Amino acid sequence: MRAHLGDQLVVDGAATGATRRDGEIVGLHHEDGTPPYDVHWSDTDEVTLVFPGPDAHIRHLEHGPGESPAPVTRPSTDEARQQTAAGSGTPASDGASHAGDIGRRLAAVRRRQGLTQAETARRAKMAPQYLAYLEERSADPSLATLIRLAAALGTSVAALRGGGIDLPPGQGQALLDPQLRDLGPEECRAHLATHGLGRVAVSTPGGPAVVPVNYEVVDNAIVFRTAPDSAPAAAVGTEVAFEVDHVDEAMSQGWSVLAVGPARAVTEPDAVRRLADRAHSKPWAGGERELWVSITPTQLTGRRISPPDHSGH
């Protein structure tokens, strides 16, 4: 049964364990047959996007013959307008995360943790259908929802909102008595994985430069493509250093891998075609970047910072 503007929505928390809330529907989204609603809650003055899961019940208002539904009173505050903006796919006016960004971050963090949607929803005490909606559609969940999701995923609300996107990594607090250990060659190769974003250190006419590049790992060689007149192209014919790292802000831990070795240009047509076919993505920088550079590591080292091991082993 479809809702109408002005209908009452009751969330009793039977399925999710949430506190009962009563609200008035002030926005409808009927695109796919299972719409979310913009709800103006009676216990606060906020408007949030709610998925009508198993704990949500709609009470249609009764109207006499010829009468129209009572006019809907929308909050006039900037905060309420920003919260409802996600329902139409419009980014908040103050430059907050664009619609859909939160969902992509949620999905990425969940997969990195090796969790299913069902397990994450159970940890966050919400309906799995609502989590699926947040990941797949443009939405702006309430702060309470983000707090539960952040706790379930071992991250922060700021990280899910992308609040630290313009800040360097490592802003979090250091661990108490962290454990710093060297990584073996096989562990280093595992962290390099098949592709990613790394930094290559080269010597240029203007001095040393460290440049980010999208890389692939092919037959134990690190390869990337660039423009012939670019800074990364200066790696050709020299010994270079290539570094990849990752910092988990929420857990105050991370790792880094350093590869050192000679770099050469890949010019054989068959080899170039093979690299292009195996590439996972085009360079983020865009443009014509048809020079493939291959680094053969002669040294492969790494380190990991992690919590102390109190197991006694």
C-alpha cells in the first residue's frame, strides 16, 4: 500500500531494536516500488530518509468527502533542507558529500572488512534492505544511522562522510605501544596485489620528484603508463623507488611497501597490447598516456604498524 504526503509513519523497532518513533511523511520517492520516505519526526525537528522496512507502519489519514489531505508543514531550517536534498539527488548547498558518495564509501569499507550486507546490517541493528538502499541509491542517512554503521564497520562517521578527503592520512591518534614489524617478500607482494595507486620517485631536470601513478603487477613486475614528456617518464633507463602504503585511520594502523629496481620502457607491440588488455583501469589523470614503464624490483621491503600482541606468543 503506497503512502501519501501527510500520512503518519510509525517505526516501532520490533525488527531492528530501535526506539519507537512517530513522524509525518513530507516527501515521497516512488521510483522502484519500494520507496523511502522523507519523514518529519515528532520528537525532534529533523527530516530524515527512512526505508519502510519491517519495523515501519503507515497510517493513512482519513479525509471527508471533497476534502484534501492536510497541508504538509516542512521545516524551514537550512539543516532540514540539506537533509532532504539527498532524496532528489541534489548535493547539500554547503559543499557536503555529493549524493551517493556515502553509499560508495559504505560498500567499500564493508567489502574491505570482508562483511556481507546482512552481517553489517545485523551489527548496525537495521534492516538489510535499508543498508542495500544506502549503498546502491543516492541517500543521506541520519547521524544516528551513520554512528551505528561506523561502529559496525570499525570506522568513523567523518570517514563515511568523506570529511577527511582533503587531509593527509595519519591524522588519528597513535596506538599505545604499537607493534612495528618487517614484512617478508611474499607479504609485500600480497600487499601490492594486482593493481592500485602508488608513488614513483624519479630524478628530473628540476630536481627529485615523487609522482602518484596507477600501477599494475604483471609477472612480478610493476608497470604503469604515462605520457612521454611527463615526470614519471624520467624513470626510464634509471633505478627508481616505488612505494605503496595504506593507513587505517579508525584502527590507527597501516603498512607500507617499497620496491627498488631498474625501470625500462615497454615498446614491443605484443607486450604493449598485452599490458593494455590486462589493465584494470585507465590512469586517473586522463589524457593520452601510451608509454608503458616496467619496474623490475631487485629489493622489496615493507613494514606494518599494528596493535601489540598480548596473546603471549
